[in-house]
Amino acid sequence: MKKEIEVFLRRAEGFIKDAHEDLKRGDYDLAMFHVEQACQLILKAKLLDLTGYFEKTHSLRKLIERLSEIFLHEELNEFLKENWNTLRSLEFAYLSSRCYPEEFQKEEVEEALEMYKALRDLIWA
């Protein structure tokens, strides 16, 4: 199990590096998608670490809710409330990468990158 967790975390960091490069190039839509993927992976890695299982969902908010049931309940609930809109935008970035022609702004990407760091620090500190 440890190997799978390490792979997820390594991939998450790769997606974040890609997001930073996308941001530099002004490719904000792809940057948001990469941040979303990184968030999914660190959440699923933590669930795998704690329970040996994670739900087959792409909803960051559902993954955080599930994680809050078993880990740092109050802090994660507060994080979810404070970052609801950014999380929703990231989930939409995932969907729009496949289905809808949606565009994101530089400020949204910067906020999403900050949120990713806060989430990573909260659950992997």
C-alpha cells in the first residue's frame, strides 16, 4: 500500500509543477485541471493511508467530507467551508476539460495553487 501512496504523492507534485508551467504560459484552463488532479491524488492518497480505500469519485468536496469523518474533523470542515468556491471551480475544471468550453482566469489559478498547498499541509503535515 505504501508504494501506491508514494506514487500518488509523486504524481500530485508532478501535476503541480505542470500547473505552475501552465500558469507561466497563460494556459489557465489547463493549469486549473492540473491543480484539480493534484488535489484528487493527495486526498485519495491520504484516504488510502488511513483506511486502505478511497471512493471512486472525482468530487474534491466529497473526498474532503469523507476524510473529515475520519481525520482532523473540525479543521477539514472549516477548510471545506473556506474553500468551497475554489473547490467547486476545480471540480468544474475537471468536467470542462472533457465536456465544456470553459475558461479560467489567472487569479483563479493562483488561488487554487494556494489552496492546494494549504490542503497538502493540512492533511500531510
